[in-house]
Amino acid sequence: MSIPTGIVDIDIDNVKLEVSPVVTNYLPRSYAEEAEACGRWYEKSYNDGQNPGSASAGGNIRFAGSVADSNLYGANGFFRTRKQRMPTMIIYAPGSGNINRLRNLTTGADLATAPATIPGHQSFHVRIGASGDVTALDVVGLSWIASVPDCE
């Protein structure tokens, strides 16, 4: 047997590692099953195939209006899959992809004030106080990713 030289591609598929005296058949999971299992550790608002931080408006949350007297804007988001542990959230401004910014979709400008993000296992809340960048009639948007740290 001779070993080829140069670059060699080897594709390995349909393999599983079991720590058990009993061998079971490999049963591949569907895309939906795999996405749900991975969703316990990572999720994004962006559409499939769309990179987080891209300057796209796809998959974002939009909200409008204010609470009287405080000019406090806020939105609740819900995860498709309950997170295994408390996730870390990164917020992006849709249209620009800037990190830790919301976007005034009415004016097309990113807000100068960074949002406060309060994550939970099944949902999160994003809010921003008075910044002068928003009026009661403006629509504000955001995109996001949620990742659970130290996912072993």
C-alpha cells in the first residue's frame, strides 16, 4: 500500500462515538432536530445563511412608542428554544450591522445610546432611555445573537 503525497481530502460521514457495551445504529437527525438541539446554546435573529452583523434588515425586531414621562423604549424578544443556561446577548443595528446599537428605522440612523439588554432562558428585554434620537412616532429596530458561554 502506498500513501499518496500532497493534499488529500478524506470525507467521513455517518459516524458516532458511543461509550456503551451495546452498539446502536447511527440515525442522522433532521435539520429541524439539529437546529433545536443547537438552539439551546446559540440562536440568532438573522435568517439562515445570513451572517450576524451583516448590514441587512432580515430577521430583526421592530418596536415603536414610549412610556409616558420617561421616554423609555423597550421590546421583548422570545427564543425559539429555551437556553441551557443564561445567554450572552449581542445586539446589532439592522441596516448598518453596528454592534451594541439600535437603529431608528424611521430616520435610517443608528441611535447614539447603547441599549440595555436583560436576557433570560426563554426571552429577553431590550430597552433604551431618552436619547434625543427617537420620537414617540419613530420605529426602532434591532437584530441579535444569543450564545451560552462555556458550552461544553
